[in-house]
Amino acid sequence: MKFIPSFFTTDFFLLCMSSFLFFASFNMIIPELPSYLTSLGGEDYKGLIISLFTLTAGLSRPFSGKLADKIGRIPVMIFGATVCFLVSLCYPIITTVAGFLLLRFVHGFSTGFTPTGTSAYVADIIPFNRRGEAMGIQSLFGSLGMAAGPALGGYIAEIWGINPLFYTAAFTSILSILILLKLKETLVTKEPLSRSHFRLHRGDIIEKRVLSPSLVLFLSVFSFGIVLTIIPDLSAHLGIRNKGLFFAVFTISSLAIRLIAGRASDKYGRVPVMKAATLSMVLAMLLIAFSNSKEMLLFSGVVFGCSVGMNSPTITAWTIDLSLEKFRGKALATMYIALEAGIGLGALSSGWLYGNDPTRFPLVFGSGAICALLGYFYLLFLSKKKKPQFS
């Protein structure tokens, strides 16, 4: 059938399904965590919910990138999903603020590993001229998980409570792992796991070839960290009972545009698409900053989703374009370090700026608009260079 891409093989489909379940697992609990932490007496630490998670993810990226290049893509993906499973089971057991924050720190290993292996796996099986499209499809399934997770999580928490929500997240992780066990490894030359794989040298941490997309990503996802941290409180302030509703709206709005953006970046270049993505992020953050009704906030979510939908597949494809095949895992790890750093700093700074004061919503989300605008200016700088990178 002509409308089905030629690269949509059984393994690619299974990988997409595993991504759906993985992202649904850890995202379904996010909207409920601020109120849960408040119930434990830790309302002043809301900014750490996301920032601790992303800190661990960022710190683990050099290891996951190196391991993906040495022992294989699948073991790296399975390890991350296993962390999701184990930590989700521990949330109901730990009832102190310190214990909760420790779990958030450990939980970050999940996204530090699984997405790195997933992106490297996709890059292995997709031809150069279809990468943007393939990344769009793969990230579409991840986005479906990000949409279904919070919406389902909000429903479960409202009807059955927070502990059943944690158990559901753990069960979802197990399903993701079972699917990964069916995949064929794509790394041709594998090495047995050894201690040397955990020794990092300076050259193992950052892949200089992909610094440009990594910087743009950092400036773009700063806003994402703000949204993850503050939107639950803004939703409650506007009288929205299901705190996962905004997340569901913005994720759904990103689905169709991911395919369009992926194909557009294959045809017209990565930089032009990223210019549109960063400008959309500026607009989205300004709209959120001044939302004074449920309808306006959800419309802002649509615009925010369009930006995220253009950003994700394009940045990943751009990173792979610039990387060498033998260092693909390291290149993707570098990109994800920028992702985690942007989200983490966005979450940490927004928690500090917000200070549980609703009058500061415009200030918090306005800071995200400024960072996204800086990303746009950097892309303009790249376009003016004699040899712009994939522009």
C-alpha cells in the first residue's frame, strides 16, 4: 500500500509500540506529582520534581550513548524501561519528602537510557533521505504515549487514587520491555559488557559535531521544563480538574504535524523547520503567560504542541545527519544531554520564579518565550553562514 512507508517494518512497528508504552508509563504520573508532593509536606520543592529527574537523565547520557555504541541498542532500551518499572513500584512505599525526591532522581535513569537506544536503533534501519519522516512517525507514537499517559493518569487518580496510578505506570513499563525482547539487535559489532564501558574520557561525553542542534534544543525545551512544572498549578488556578488535560491537548496537537515537519525537513532542510518551531514556541509561551480561562489555556496547548511536533523529529534527524555512524550513540547522547539540561533548568528556575504565587505566571512563562527567541536568533545566524548546516 503506497501510503505505508517502505521502512515501516515489523521491527520498526514494535519499536514504536514500545515507545508508546514507555512514554505513557512515566508521563501518566507527572500531572499528579505536584499535589502528591504537597500532601507529603514538600510544596516548596515542586521545581525539583522535574529537575531532579532530568539531572539524572543528563548525567547518564554519556554512559547510555557509549553503551549503545558498544553493547547494543536493545540492552540500553531495556535498562531504561526496567528503571521505570522498579521506581513506579517504589512510589507508594516511600512516604517522606526526601524519599520522594530520591525516587525522582533515580527515575531519571529511565529517560537517560531508553530514548538514546531508541533513536540509535531507528537511525540504523532508516535510509538517510527518510530520517525526518521516520523520526516523525516514531516520535508520533511517543507523543501518543505522552498524551494518553497524563489523561489516563488523571482519570485513575481521580477515581481510584494515587497508588493505583503508580501501579498502572509500573505495569505499562513491563509491557514496553516485553515488546523490546522481540526486536533484533542492529549493532553489528557488539562487545560484552565490561568495566571499561563505564570509564568516561573527555571525548566520550560530548560529540562536537552536533553542538548546533543541541544548543537550539536546549533553548527550545527550557519552556518544556516550565510547562511540566507549572501547568498543573495553572490548571488548578483556572478551575481545570483533570491536571493532565493540557498535556493531552498539546500532545495530540503535535501528532499530525510531526509527520509533516519530518517530511518538510527532509525536503527543505532542518534549519527552516526549526525556525518555525522556535517562533511557535515563543507564541505559545506568551499565550500561556496571559491565559485567564480554560479555553485560552487549551488553545495555548495546541500552539505549544505544534512547536513540539516540529521540534522533536527535526532536531533528532539533524543530529543524526551531522554524526558519524560509529559515534551515533554519543551524538544522540549529546543531544539528549542538551534536552535534559534545558528541561531541568526550565523546571528549576520556574519553581523558584513561581514561588507558589499565581501573580507570577506571566513572568514564569515569559522567561520561556525569551529562551525560545534566542534559539530563533541562533538559527538566523546559522542561515547567514556561508555553509549553513542542513538549511
